[in-house]
Amino acid sequence: MSNKLKSAGVLLLSLWIMAGCSPEQTAEETAEHREARQAAWNFVQEMGWAGTLDESSWETAAVERIVAPDYYEYVDASFEGEEVLLITFPEEGEPVASVTHFLVDKETNEVVGFLPGA
């Protein structure tokens, strides 16, 4: 009987986890992340910082939600301490001191900060 109870518990836990991951959330997040990546890449190009970054790297850049730390350079300092998207571009070849970390406003997809020499 305990094996059946364990199996039922695992099944219920699995169903609960799957129910919390709706495809709509994933699609919205994917679109949001794509726009944020594109905004950060446009900023890189405008600033002339592409350097060791591959042009297609914007499509695979890592995206995560963070609270904007105080050690970034800010385009808009009002975002320090606020939740933003951190976009991190991978570098090709040997890593060099370049700008690869960008903070993007999650509402407007505007770059609000960057980490120099990261």
C-alpha cells in the first residue's frame, strides 16, 4: 500500500508542477526576452561595443530578472534597486574586457544600465 501512496504522491506533485507552467506564460516571457535582447544588442551597436561579440549572440543572450545593483553604470539612475532584466551576451574566443552585461527596463525594453569591462 505504501508504494501506491508514494506513486500517487509523485503523480500529484508532477501534475501540480506542470499546471504551474502554462504555455501562455512561456510564450509571453519568450517574446519579452527576445525584445529585451534585441534592445540590448541595438544599444551595443549604437555604442560601438560589438568587439568580440558575435552578431547572432543577441539571440542566445542569457536573460534573468534581478534587482539592479549599485555597481552598474546607469543610463537612467532611477532604476538602481528596481527589478530589471539582466541581458548577458556570450563572447567569442578568448574573453576580453568588454561590455557584455546590460540592464533593461522590463516594461519599455530600454537599456537603463551596463557593467563596464565585465
